[in-house]
Amino acid sequence: MHSIKIHLESAEYNAVQRLAELTKSSPEDVAYCALNRLMLQGRNAEVQEDIVLTRGWRADNLPLWSDSAPSIHAYEGMPDVEPSKSKLSV
């Protein structure tokens, strides 16, 4: 049997755990159900694009369904950008 390990941040796991408790199941049940639903729609081009996009942003961001209120977003920590003055002569 093959296995897939999913590493979740606390904010992600807490959201999954709450859903598992709500449905009287386990976090593993929630993950398997999510994978099952995704695989049933996997031939859809929009789903495939979402998989690729999610892979790209996941390293620096938490998903919208997580407890991400205290998270640092990708734009935070970047220097403030002051509006540049127009170089047009009046």
C-alpha cells in the first residue's frame, strides 16, 4: 500500500479538526473525502489549473479556509512603495 503524507500548519490542521469533529469523523476522513471529491473532478481544466496555482502559492500563504487571521501574507514584510511622481511636464 502506498501512502501520502500531508504536512499542515496549525491554522490548517485546526480547521480540518473542527470539520472532523462537526461530522463526527477524523481529520484523515476529511482529507480522504477532499481527495475523493477532487479526483472525481480532476479532468476539469479549471481544477487542474487550481492544483498548479495552489502549489505555487502554498509555500508562502495559508488557504482561505484555514485559521489564517494571524498569518503573514506574502506582501507583508516587503518595503512600502511610495507613489512615484509623474515625469510628465505640465
